[in-house]
Amino acid sequence: MDVSNDTPYDAKYKVSGGGAPGGPDDDPHLSEDTTHWPVVAAGTVVTVPVTSKGPWRVYFAVNGKAFVAESTSDNDQVHLISAKQGFRTMIRKVSHSTGKVIIPGNLAKSA
């Protein structure tokens, strides 16, 4: 799984998995100490090997706020991106066989 920080700020991240899918929280709170979380520098991508069964939650911490995305494939690209009032997460699905990004049908028409 690739974790990408597409913002101009360094962010901390954490990947946890093996739970039942629950959908991302709309307003997650940082209930744990993020001091030991690894940093994904601004504008960079890190590859995270996942060994547990998914789905996985990818947590980002930046400027004291938390953002979360839920990934269902170990081949997903999970992005932290800038938004109007801060940040948001986005997941890009990648085909295992081709390595190409898959554009969902409802988005393909506007691409």
C-alpha cells in the first residue's frame, strides 16, 4: 500500500488493519499519542507493507487534527490532499495485474 502526502506540510501516519469495515469517520479525533508515528514528508510517498488482513484504516495527523481513510486492497494508494478548509483523504484503486489506476465508471465520464 502506498501512503502519499500531497500537501505542503509534513504529516504523521499510522496504518491499522484486520478489523471489520466500518467506513471512515467524518471527524476523527486524535485519542492517542502520535509522537512515535512515522512521518511522511510533504510531497512524498511511502510504501507500507501490510501483513494483516484488511480492510485497513490509514490515519494522518497534521497540525493537531486527524484524518482517516479506509483501504480495502493492499494495492491502494492512500492520499492526504489539501482541501478548501484544510485537508482530506482520497483513495486510488490500482489493478494488481496491470499496476494502472482504476477510474470508477461514474468518474470516468468526467475525466
